[in-house]
Amino acid sequence: MSNNGNTFGNNFKVTTFGESHGVALGCIVDGCPAGLTITPEIIQKALDRRRPGASADGKLNASVTARKEADQVEILSGVFNNKTEGTPIAMMIRNTSQHSSDYDELKNTFRPGHADFTYDTKYQGMRDYRGGGRSSGRETCARVAGGAIATELLKEKGIKITAYTIKAAGISAEKRNLDEIEQNTLRAPDNQAAEKMNAEIARLRSEGDSAGGIVECVITGCPVGLGEPAFDKLDAELAKAMLSIGAVKGFEIGDGFAAADSHGSTNNDGMYVKSGKPAFKTNHCGGILGGLSNGEPIIFRVAVKPVPSIFIPQKTVKKNDDGTYEDTTLQIKGRHDICLCPRIVPVVEAMAALVIADNLLNL
């Protein structure tokens, strides 16, 4: 039976609800084992990394929207005395800073690069056009809340997930110093590269334009055997999770597309015995073989498209009251991100945590 696309997972399930400018957003987590320590502070810490206006180091963050939301979480059920009960966990995040009038012009006008046209057609005109409604990136705050619970479950098993920006506005990180991720506005593992990224994003902001980038994620501590062939391979589940994030347009794991230019003699990960157990000399496969984790770090990357809400006039289509269409020019108003990478980092971590937790409960 279809869940209409609002529920993710089989064992550890997360259903999200809410719209960008509605009363609130939230999620219901079902399948979390009893006895896990969960406090509002744990969830809030994760939400604070994703929320609008957040900056890693207190400096000017040219990437993010000026919209300010506290994203204060309310745990409604499933947790008693800071311990999970094994029952559904409901969490809610109220919207407090909507400027819905900024979107009045978009009631019948489709924004290029957005889901306005497809949502309008699928749901026969019944869509919340304020801030994109359900298709807004703001929906991801509910994912992050659910992912925070999954992350705590994984911590008990020694599994750690770390994502970071390796490219933004055409500028790449030259190193992978994970200690620097939260020291700069781009959440890049390279402070010097982050400064250049931020400067270029600031320039694009001044021109009314936007930028894309690439986020990399590393998962360590996974046991061998996570994943369910043939159609529920772990890498396939990760790909689905990442591509369910609205701005993500590409996914690769291990060497990814570079493997197409490689040879079997160099792409294969040679094996040897280490401390009496099989180990790998390299990790071109990204920690997954045959759809199953092989005990090595799982490494993947996602391509993040430029923010479609730009302040440059764009050609588009308007829907008339009689159902006909006409050409028009749109000048978008409101508060929008310029580059989504730093705010997508915690979303990538959350979705990865949901996938690993879901598969961990299969062992």
C-alpha cells in the first residue's frame, strides 16, 4: 500500500508533515527501540545547525536566507523521563517568521526551477504556494529532527556520520580537515577554501544570482553486512535518501563516476588479513560491495543545484482563472538562500542516519 511519499524507512520509520508557511512542521518516528536517551536539547542541537540564519562561526554567511526561525522543537509523545518508550515519537516545530505576502504573486505563476508547475498539475491546483508549501526546503527540518534520534541510536553502536562541503560556487576544498568543518560558514573541511567560496557567493548575491556545490559524507563504524540485496542494496537506499532531498541532483559513492575511466586492476580493492580478519588495502568502492557494507568507511557525495529563487527577472508561465496559460516575466521577492550547501550538510547527515538505523535493525 502506498504511503503517498511521506514516510521513509521500513523498520525505523519517519513520517514528516507540514508546509513552509503553515502553522508547524514535524515528524512521527516509529520503530525506535525503547530505552534510548533522548532530550529536547539533543534534537535542538541538530535543528540549530540547519535552521535559517545559522552560521557556523558567527561571521557573515553570504549563503543563507535572512529568514530567522528559532526552530524550537516540541516532543509530544514517545519519550518519558528522557527515555524512548518504544512507541511512536511525535515532534513539532512551529513556524514563527513567515512573510507569506511575499508569495502572493506566485499563486498562479510558476517559478522556474521550483515544483510549482508539477505540484499544481498533480494536485489539480490544490497547492500551498506560500514559500513552496510542502515542496519547500523547510520540510527538511522535520527530517533533521527524526535523524537526530537515529543518530543517537547509531552512537550506541559506535557509528559516526560526518558531512561537509567540498565544493561551492565553483571553488573546491583542497584538504579534508574535519576539525575545520564548524569553523567556517560553508561547513567545509578547509577554512581557506571556505573564505574563497563565501566571497564568490557574496558576489553572486550582489548580482541577484545563486550557486550550487557538492557535499561529501563519511560514515564510520558500520558492521559488515548492512543492506538487503537485490533491490534494497545499502548504496541504493542511500541514493534514494539523498535524492529525496529537494535540491540534490546527483549521487555517487566511492570513486563514483571516476570509476568509468578506471580499470579493474586499479579500481578493485585488494584484500589482506589484518589482526586475523579480512581488510582492504584501498576503498574505491566507498565501503559497499554487492549492496552490503564491507566494514570500511562509507563515502559518498551529492550534487546540490543552485538555489532556484534568484532575484533576476525570469521568463515563465502564468495560469489564468479559466485554466489557460500565458507567458509572463517573474521577479521573485522575499528571503532566500544563495547556496544551500552549509544547510544541506545536516540534512545529508540526518538522512544517512535514517538509512543506517533502518538497516541496522535488520541485523
